[in-house]
Amino acid sequence: ATPAATMVGTALGAQNGVLFKGGDVLERVQSVDTVVFDKTGTLTTGEMTLTDVVALDRTAADGGERTDGSRGTSELRSDGGAVASGGGADAETTPAETRLLRAAASAERGSEHPLGEALVDGAAERGIDLTHPETFESVPGHGILASVDGHRVLVGNRALFDREGISVDAAESTIEDVASQGKTPVLVAIDGDFAGVLGVGDTVRETAKETVQELLDRGLGVRLLTGDNERTAAAVAAELDIPSGCVRADVRPEEKAEVIDSLRTPGTRVMMVGDGVNDAPALAAADVGVAVGSGTDVAIEAADVTLMRDDPSDVVKAINISEATLQKVK
Ligand code: ADP
Ligand code: MG
């Protein structure tokens, strides 16, 4: 494009809350074939709320401690949705739930992960006092290892539990139930024993679905790339009509860029849209990296375009502006 066309496009973008970092970016945008979206904070608001507290109640079956040390008929106690409204007046928290949430949320106190913040807020809403963990280790893409009140607490995903050799068998149906609703199951263990599941929900952004539809209608590929688990990712993809073959879940932070690289076959230009520190390498690896404006500084620095309004449909706007600008010079 001519310098004049670039100026017009850049200015038009700025008026519309779409910041292009330079004229060559403006040109690359209209040649994109595939748009890859991060899930949390990009297609969803990233404002996470604790919605489910399901404690493994070891004493439910026989009303007391076992003397033989066996796990026996331990079973998951479901709250039947009573805790689902995020701290409503009728949300009764049982002692087992309180113990579970206090341990998990205390462990997450030093965490900057949105899931951790949701647990801390959820505990506060339920009037649960938290304590400072004596030790705290954050494992990127997995969760937290901490010591709380002298107990070893593990909070995170299945990969973390696999790594630590803790079975989640007792919770399979609860995990499935939470994830099939598009919520993230957060698993908790205390002193090496599986202790329960916390469900954390997020809201899909208002324009996410129409944006996916518009991109598909234009013949572009649309993909979802997330560190979240398979089942949750599939539920969100289904809600947004992202084809099921186009979802990559359980992607560790360091793998996101590799996935983008693998999509950049000759003749395929890839746009990556993301918000997190985790997304920064992928944003840099893409032909066009697009950061959500409320995202992390690292993501914005790595990106070529920033969406000031956090609105996924501004991806379409960016493409429109790019096309209009380039047509002017033809
Ligand atoms: P994303 O933000 O896309 O979900 P991450 O790579 O940050 O990706 O995390 C991947 C998964 O690891 C999360 O979905 C969650 O299951 C687990 N996880 C990571 N950090 C934490 C944490 N602080 N607390 C609980 N779970 C976590
Ligand atoms: Mg994100």
C-alpha cells in the first residue's frame, strides 16, 4: 500500500479501536486464511466465578472415621447446585466444602491465575477465612502446590494429578459434569488424597458467536487453542459453532507457538488472537498477532494489532479496514 493508504487505514483503525502497528501489518491482515482464537479472556470475558463446590466426603458412608485406614466407600457429595449462584443467601456450605475451599483458596492466594482469583473470591463470598500458605509453588499450565496449615495441598488440572500420582477416579462423573457445561473443573488434593472438585465458570463474550460465523461465511478457517481441558474446550466450541475438528485443548504454554507454526503451511496465513502471557509466543509466531486490549502487556507487545474494545468482532473490522485500504490503492 502507498504511505497515504496506510495512513488512512491506520487512522480508520484507531477510530474503530483497532490499533495496527505499522503499514505492513495492515497489508498482512487481508491475506489471512485462518484465525486461531485463545479461549479464556479472548472468546470469553475471563472473569471467572466459582460455581460448584463438590467435596469428597470420606465419612458420608459410615458416619465416622475408618479405623482400618481403607478408603472404602468414599463418594463425592454433590451440592445439587445450591452453591451455584456465587454466594447467594441460601448457599449453605457444609464443613467438608468449607475445608476443601479453604485449603484450595488459601493455596491460590499468591496466584495470579484467573482460576486462582476465582477461588479466593468464591471463598470470600462464602465467608470462609483464608490463611497464608507456608509454601507455594506455581506450576505453569498445571496449577499450584502449596502447604496450608501444615497440609500439603494440590490445586489444578488432571495433568498435575497425573504428575503427582494422585487418582481422580472417584470424581470422573463430577469432572465430566462440570466440563460439559463449559466450566473448568479444578481438582483438589489434601495430603496426597483426592479431596474434591471446584467448578469455575466464565462467560462467552457477546459477539463471539457472530464473529465465528462471519469468519466462516467468508471462507476463513476458525480454530480454538487453549490450555484448558478437552471437554471444557469442546463445550465452548460447540456453543460458538467452531467445528469440532478445529479445537486444540490441553496445550501447554510453551506449545502454543509450535501449534501456530504447524498451521503456517505454505499458502496459509495465520492470525492468532489472544490475551495472556501464555499467548505471547504464539502471537509473535503468527503472520498476524492480535491482542485483546485488556490483555497482558506482554501479549500486547508481542502482537501486531490491538483490539481496544476487547470485542472479538473487531477482528472482522480489522479485516474489513485492511481490505478497504488496499482496494483504494489498486
Ligand atoms: P488457560 O489460561 O488457557 O486455561 P494455562 O496454561 O494457564 O491455560 O492453564 C492450563 C490449565 O492448567 C488450566 O485450565 C487449569 O486447569 C490449570 N491451571 C493452571 N494454573 C492453575 C491455577 N493457578 N489453579 C488451578 N488450575 C490451574
Ligand atoms: Mg487467555
